[in-house]
Amino acid sequence: TVDQVSINFRGFGSDLSKLLGNSYTMFAIDGDKMMDLGWFRDDFSTKPMATMVTSLSNLTPPVGLDLPEDAAAIGVNVKADRPHLGVVVAARIKDTNQRYFTYGLGNLTSNRWLELESGFERISRFRNQIALQPAKPLTLVSLTIYETNGRNRLRAGSVSVDDIYVRMNNGDVQVLEDFDTLDDWSILKAVP
């Protein structure tokens, strides 16, 4: 009989910060369960599994901004130093089930202030499939700026960010962050 199980995921990806996109294999585990259930051969590591799994955990997970229950869309005002047609600003959202969703808000098409916005309803790219929808309440975890063309590197430049906001179901706008102070914000460089 099976007494316990643990979820895991094996997936493949490409490092798009490189011209040819080096591929990699990712293996994700539920660390708490794996410490109770997992084992490996003696020649794999001299450290106990609990030590290795604990070293992977995030001691200070991101807190984020809680979004109002009746928010229908999220947006941000941005101003680039020059047009970056292939560069996208995206919002990373976490739902109540700890699932993460990425919403592309728009491209940096101008050196003027842009109001970039996306609704929370997700639409499948495939005709016969229904897209997974986030379960409320939602939390904004991060804003991401990235180059969409895998052959291009993100060039040097600057982007000013102002007023992260939500658009409510009734059309009203509620500003969540006006950036009067930057004390609660930091830059996370994800690529070299």
C-alpha cells in the first residue's frame, strides 16, 4: 500500500539570455514532503537530503501587493528612455492557491509615458481548451521587463515606473503604489 506521495515536476527550458538559448532540465519538488519520503544513493552526495532540500528554500519569500477582490485588470505607467519595440513589461501575479501567472502589460513602444494594462481573465491560445484562471484573492509579486526576441540581448537603457494600479469591475482606477518612496522595492537581476 502507498502511505504517502509527493508531487514533483520535470520540465525543459532554454536560457534566452544567450544567442542560441542553451537548454536545461529542471526538476521541481515539494521540499517538505521530499525530506520525509525521498532518498538517494550514497554516491550522489555526502550531505543528508534534509540539508540539501533546506538549502533550496527561500527564507524570505516575496510579500507583494494584495489586490482588491473586485479588481478586473492591473496596469502601470512607464516611460522608457527610447522606444524598445521588443521589450515587454509584465506583471507576475500569485493567486490564493500559490500559483503564479504572468500578464504581459505591453511593449515599450515610445519614449513618452505609457499606460500599460492587462485584464486578469486568461484566454487559451488553443480553440478547444479553457485557460486556467487565477483564484482570488490575488497578489502582485513583481514587475518584469524583458526582451521578447531570443536573438537579442536586452540593451542598456532606463525605464521610469510610476503608479501601479488596478482597474475595478466598475471601471474605477485604484492606485496601489505611487512610488513616492522606494524603501519596499528592489531590483532582481535575472539574467547576466
